[in-house]
Amino acid sequence: MTRLTNDVDALNEMFTSGAISILGDVLTILGITILLLVINWQLALVTFVVMPPLFWIASFFRVAMRDNFRASRVRMARINAYIAENIGGMYIVQLFNREQRNFEQFDVLNRDYLHQTIRSLFYFISFSSITNFLSAVAIALIIWYGGGRVLVGALTIGAGKTSLISLISRFYDIQKGAILVDGIDVRNVRQKDLRKHVGAVLQDPFIFSGTITSNTRLHEEHISKLMLNRTSIIIAHRLSTIRNVDRIIVMHKGRIVEQGIHEQLPGQQGVYRRLYDFQYAQ
């Protein structure tokens, strides 16, 4: 009876969602591994430190959970067989007045299955807790190693565009040097007064109904109106947004690498030229 109910459902789930999920997870792990190694192989190796204990723990729990699952299936089969026997032999059970005794025996089987299921949940919860702990360890290692590399200048996170705007607005202060606005150190200005004259417009997009071209044109028109009679600093990845600005500062790995206007910078054969060729060749 169990083979016609639970086993069929288990096989159906394995060959449908189970196989697809396994394939998807394997491809995802391979893709992430390759991407990590390409971005920074040293930081990737630090991340991979937790992989050997993770594989050992997964192997241990795989065996334990497999045995536990088999034990649960055996107990479920006993319950199904007992129910089938009592339904088929109901006349005999009533004839010998065994209802209460058979119910007590069924309760023993049912409680045995309950305890086995609780053990299965214990293994599942333990495995999830340990993997979450190892994930936290991996994150801590990344922060420790990556942060140390950033401090010594061997590793740069981002180009630094957003950090500059945050410093001008005094969302946080620099450790060395000074940020000057009209020759005045921003640390000598009250934040309340500074924020009255410095505003930030976030880059959260909203798409209106219509075409992509119409949305792009609309946003560029609003940017032009917003910049009118104001000193504006635009953080842009799309070069069409900054074609008409007075000065373009190109940043790469935390440093200023090029300066100029849109008509001059492509001729320098640098970072801006690569961005120009990539965007305008499409």
C-alpha cells in the first residue's frame, strides 16, 4: 500500500522538481565559483576555506538523514499495512472484540513514527544551523581579509564615486586631508547649514508607460531642468547623461584617472574611451 501512495509521490517529486533543482544548484555554484575567482582569486580562496568542513558535515548528515529517512519509511509502511489489515479484516476485529487492543497497538506504531520524524527534524535543524554558522564564518573572513586589504590599499571596492558625494554631504568624515567647498572645510560648517545647500537625488528609476526611448528622453529632460543654475555633480555610468557637462572626472579603482569634456576624452584612449566604444557600439 505504501508503494502505491507515498513512494509514488516521492519518486514523482524526485524526477520533476528534485532533479531540476539539483541541476540548477550545481550550475549556480559553478557560475558563482568562476565569477569569484575572476573578480579576486585571493578573496575567493579565503571564502573557500569553509568548504572542506562544509563538505565533511554535508557527507555526515547525508548518511545520517538517509538512514533516518529509510527508518521513517519503514514505520510509515507499518502504519499503512496495519490500517489496511484492520480495514480489510474489520469483521474479524469486531467479532473478537479487539477494537480497543488494535487501537492501542496502532497508537504504539503511530508514536514510534512520530519519534522517528522528530529525529529527522533534529538532523535537518542541526544541518541548517551548522551551515548558517559556516556562512557567517565565511562572511567574517571576507570582511577581515578584504577589509585589511582595503586598509593597506591592496584591494579597492568600487570606484569611489558615491563615497565622494557622501563626504561632501558629510554623511561621514574623512580620516586624512580635507573636503573643501568654495575653499571652506565642510567640517567647519554646521551640518544643518550644509544640508540646506547640498541635496542628493537618488537614482531609483520609475518607468512610465510607453517606450524605453520616451522614458530615457523624459528623464534626461528632467535632469537638465534640475541642473539649471545649480552646481551639479552627476554620478553616471551612461555617457549620454553627461555629454553636455562642463567637466567629466573619470574614476577607476578609487583614483581619478582622466579629466576633460566629452569631445576630448575619447581621444585619450583610456577608461572613458572603452566606455564610449562599449556604449555607442551597441
